[in-house]
Amino acid sequence: MTSTEIQQVSELIAFHPPIAIGCVCIFMYIRSRFLQSKSQEVVLTKKIST
């Protein structure tokens, strides 16, 4: 490998963690919204059945 190729690979490796962290944050946000909507459905179902 040339020094240019090594530099490009190191830049790609350094760029990857922020993208992974961003994807995890987006996933956790979507998951929390999904769980929040499910918990509201459960509360509404309990209110209707009582």
C-alpha cells in the first residue's frame, strides 16, 4: 500500500464511528416513539375495558 492509500483508509476508519453513533441515536429515537405509542394503546385499552 502506498502512503496515500493508508491515509485514505485511516480517514475512512476515523469517519465511521460518528456515523455509527448517529445511526444508533436515530434507532433509539424511533424505538422510543414506537414504545411510547404502544404504551398509550395499552392505557387506552385498559380504560375502555374497565
